[in-house]
Amino acid sequence: MLRAASRVPDHGKRTPFRFLRIEGDARLSLGERIAARSRARDPDASDSVIEKDRLRFMFAPTIVTVIARLGPDEKIPEQERLLTTGCVCFALLQAAQALGFGAQWLTGWVAYDPQIRTLLGIGDDEVVAGFIHIGTAQCEAPERERPDPVALLTDWTPE
Amino acid sequence: MLRAASRVPDHGKRTPFRFLRIEGDARLSLGERIAARSRARDPDASDSVIEKDRLRFMFAPTIVTVIARLGPDEKIPEQERLLTTGCVCFALLQAAQALGFGAQWLTGWVAYDPQIRTLLGIGDDEVVAGFIHIGTAQCEAPERERPDPVALLTDWTPE
């Protein structure tokens, strides 16, 4: 699954990404720390908010954190390396679904919080592109509204 | 093809992208302007460099410019909207290839140059995620080295 996900457009072959797996008991350990951090961020948070944060990684057996590595690069713009990493997330969703799993790309405040980043070992020049939750789907994902591509299309013409 | 490409992960259903098609005679018109801009950027550029820029959009009959729209948003981080747009590029490549076309995601200095951006009508809060060149493949794309996913994977453990 990770092999398929690693097969992405990658200008300059930088491999500007890595995977951090969260699985088994580590999921609840992480959730407890996230809940504590959530409480510290907002002492007035309701119990249900804290509980939601505690159980954040309990809905699927495996979560693959896809991390962009964006250190200095003389040739390839950071934007392109970030987009490569986003493609990894997308390809991982597709690979999981092709194998019959359910999969969901989630972020939320935990992807950006400095303390959670430290807890996950995210470096200063790294960003969390997404948490890809992978498991057995409990129901069919409802179809969502999709954009009308015709409305998004224009043609370039010389003025 | 654009319908398939528009079917991407999109946090908050922002549709943070649009398509600008460059096709037919517009390709060389654009190339002439790019060549002039290339000469202005570097008066010492060799003729072959200028010629390469002039013919930049002549290798495929259709080029779809995928543009991220990154205006202010209270809820969805810019990073996530940019990644959605990158997924559009990737999905467009996949859709084109699934239909038997060859397709390539290119950027280069023209994606970032202020004057070319203006020429293409790219807004201040927009960025070019990629030019997707679509046509009939003249040869099989050579396989490239791919990363070893095992080397990219670690497990999170509570310290």
C-alpha cells in the first residue's frame, strides 16, 4: 500500500515525504496526550470535546501520518514538494480503497499544534500533510456534491 | 476528464481550484510572449534557451493549467486547499492516462513569474499548481527510480 502511495509525481525525485504509523495501543496513548493538550489549550472545553480528541485515533486500526519534508532546496520550490506529499496522501487513499479497505484523510488542529507536532517528532522543516485512517468501512461513504467542471474552465486567449 | 479530476479530497468543500485551457494557436501565441519575457529576464540567454521557452506549450495539443484559489478562509488552512489542488493535477494525469492519452505535469519558471502570471490572468491570491500537458504519447515514458517505502516508515511510540 505504501509502495503504491510512494509512486507519485515528484519533480527532481526529492522524495519529500515520510510515513509515521500510529497503530495498536499507541493510538490511545496518543489520544490521552491529545486530550490533555486539548484541555490545556481550552480549559473551558466541554467533556465531549475532550473525549472526541481522546478517541481521535480510535476509529481505524491503522493511521498513517504522511509528513512533508521541506528543507532547503536550491532547485525545487517548496510548493512542489508539498504537492508531491499531498499526492502521496491521495494515492494512499486510492491504494487502500483498491484493496477493499475504507480510508479517510483527516487533519484537524492536531496536525498543526506545536506541542502535538513535537510529540509526533515532526521536525521544524516538516509539516503534517494528513493522517490517513485505514480500516474496514462500517458503512458506505455517502456521495457528496461535486463541482461542475465546466463552470471551472476557461480558455486562455491572447488579448 | 475534468469531471474525474474534480473528484478529490476537499476539506470543507471549498472547490479551491479552477482550470485554464491552452489549446490550438493560443499555445504558440503564449510561447512567443514567454520567449520575449525570457529574453527580458536574461538578455544573455542563448537562442536555444529562448527557443525552448517559445515552444514550451507545443508538445501537446492541450494544456490544462490547474490553478489554486487561496483567498481568505476562516476555517480551512491554505495548505489543505493547496493540497486539494495538487490532487486535482494528479487525478487529471490519471484520468488522461486511463483514457489512453499521455500526460505530464510540468511547472518551470513560467508558473511563478509575475509577468507570465498576469498574462495568464492568475489572481493575487491564486497560484499555478501545474500545467498538465495532454496528448498522444510518442513513446513509452521510461520507468524511474522509486523510493523504498520501508525506509520511509517509522512507528510512533509513546516515549
